[in-house]
Amino acid sequence: MQTSFTPAQLADPEIAVANDILRACVHCGFCTATCPTFVTLGDELDSPRGRIYLIKDMLENDRPAAAAEVLHIDRCLSCLACMTTCPSGVNYMHLVDHARVHIETTYKRPLADRLVRDMLARILPYPKRLRAAMALARLGRPFGFLLAGESMLAKRLRAMLALAPARAAAPQDLAGTVHKAAGETRYRVALLAGCAQQAIGPSINTATIALLNRLGVEVIIPAAAGCCGALVHHMGRHEAALAAARGNVSAWSAIPGLDAIIVNTSGCGTVVKDYGFLLRNDEMAGAAATVSAQAKDITEFLLSIGYAPRRPAPDLKVAYHAACSLQHGQQISALPKILLAKAGFQVVEPKDPHLCCGSAGTYNIMQPDIAGSLRRRKLDTLRATTPDVITAGNIGCLTQLAGDGIPTVHIVELLDWMAGGSEPEGLRK
Ligand code: SF4
Ligand code: SF4
């Protein structure tokens, strides 16, 4: 695609990167067929190619974002299916990240929009605040009828109430803990414990640590590490995202002799693996690149160290839902299914596995209609496989797909179970 940035514009390193990405696009439109928002809405402006044109126009003309661009870019899930499909290697992720920063700095959103976004940014990355908010949501759920109406604000508030689990999870605060390997220490890793995950699904970290320890891996969760920054990053809050990235890079770089940095929430993993790019112009650039190279999804690491089950698997049909952040963001598709099969499960996959379930960070709150359509579509295709359990490697997807009568369990809980751990809580229920 031809671009017409001026030399002065191209002197800005961020614009220079956007220019390179735009020029790689050849308008072929292959990406539209696999874009969940185009498939759902049928509007070219809600396709990757349409959004690329909008972003190009906005950046080339060096003007503030307009409402139409905000509408269509906000509707993008950042699922990155378009990057998997694109034959020209267009880095849509970095382009849309740039566009979101541009929107955040040049566009004044309506008050209700600003309030919801602020609330999410102030609550979700902090496990204690999130636990308190979910307790309030559970109390408020019987009064959900007061939020009737078709305004976007009412829909978003209803979506928030619906997402709070019915029961409070046991409190978990893993910051500053070290978990010794059982027997000889073969590896030493840091674990990103996740923020929402500690509040909503603490059993995932418990299973991860138990499994790694059993396989001879010491697990360290430094006190100074925190949220990966994905939430604010996807809101275009660049400085907040950089601060989160710097904090984690500094915390992990201070641990000597690490073999890997393990991430068991693939949405976070995609961002941590991109820290090297995010901090490329920072004084921590070198350390950030090292962290990105060390970051591994839990499934990558388990396969590399020779995961093997220690008990016969029960006769369970497991439907594997591929989280977008894992299959598109990290290009990890086969490994989770290989591990599940190794553990002895019967593994099935739904039709159209490339399509997002609608979770996408805070998308299911901010875009409840599209997220609801994608959830129903995904659940229909999962149900058609007649599974006993649905599994995924990302707590956001598990929360989105819960509540439809089929248990949802993180893949690491199933693998830990077969390696000698206890049966996943989600199955016992
Ligand atoms: S990231 Fe997903 S929703 Fe956004 S344009 Fe690409 S395929 Fe479509
Ligand atoms: S598939 Fe790639 S090159 Fe083709 S329109 Fe989409 S982004 Fe551009």
C-alpha cells in the first residue's frame, strides 16, 4: 500500500513503524474472511483491511481521531486472527496498538465511556480491588433489573454483573513467594501470577506451581512483579503500559539463573513476549528483549521439559478452545492438544477454531452485543463436539464460556491432575 507521510512525520519513530506496517499491506482482503467482527457485522470498516485504511487516513493527515474511527477500532477484538491469515506479514497488532494510543491522546470520549474505562483500569489490574468489586457485584446482582434498557452503559453494567462468579474464590496472594522443587531442582522459573487470575481463578496458579514443582522446577513470584499491563495497553494508555512493563522487567531481571518466565494466561503472555518491542526505545530495552525471549507459555515449557502423566486418564472428552492470544498472538496451536493427548484425554476441537469467543480482555464488557454473539457462536460449535469439559489456556476465555452447563477448566489443571495432582475444582462441581 502506498503511503504519503512527510519526512517530518517519518522522523517520529512511532510513525516510521506504522509506515512500514502500512506499506506491507497489499489490500488483498484475505484477512476479512477470518475476522470475527467482519464475520459478525459484515461491514468492511469492521474488517482488518477497513481498519487499516481508517488508521492510515488518520495518521497520514495527522489529525485527531474522529468518532467513526473510534467506533470501528474499538470494535476490534485484538484477536489477531488477521495476522495469522495475512500472506504479507502485516503486523496489525503494532498498528492497532499505535492507533489506540493516538485515539487516547486526541479523542475525548463521552462521559459514560470515560467512567467505565477508568473504573476498569483502576480495578481489574489489582486482585484485592477486583475481589471487592466482585463481592459488590454479587450483592448487586438481584437488583440487575434496575439496569434495564438498551443504552450502552446499561448493557456494560449488566455485562459486569453477569461476569462476576457466583461464589467468591479463596483469596490468593502469591507476591514474594518461592516454591521449591520436589526433589532435585532441574529448572528455576519466574511465574507471572496474573491479576484477575489470582482473584477469579486461583486454582490455576495452584495447579501450575504444584505441577512445576513435581517436575523438578522451582517457581519464584517476585514481590515487585505485577500486572503485565495488557489491560491499559489495549486501552491506549501508553505510559501506564510502559510503567507496568518496566516494573516486571526490573523484577524478573533481578532474579539470577532463570531458565524461563512462565505465563499461564495467554492474553498476558502475548504482551510479555512483546515487551522487547514495547520498550525498544527505553533505557531498559536490552533487559526487556531478554525477558521477551525468556517468556514461555506454560504449555511450551511443559512440553520442553518432558511432561508425562502418572496415572491413567479417565474417559473424558475434552474440547480444546484455542485462545486467540495463544493461537494468533503467540502462534501456539498444536502444543496444548499434544499435551492433552499425552495426558490421555480424548481431544476434540470446535468448528472455526480460529474465531474469537468474544472475551478479549475487557471487550465482553465494552462491546457486550458483539461479544455476546461471538460467545453464542463459540458455545454452539463447542457443544456440537459433545464434550465433557471445555479447556483453554486463558482465564478470560474460561470466564466467557462458563455458565452454559459444560464445565470449563484451565488446561494446566487437567495436566496437573493426570500428573498426580487433585481433580480440578471445576470438574468436582
Ligand atoms: S484483530 Fe481480530 S477483530 Fe481486529 S481486525 Fe484483526 S481479526 Fe478483526
Ligand atoms: S491479508 Fe494482509 S495484505 Fe491482505 S488486506 Fe489483510 S492485512 Fe492487508
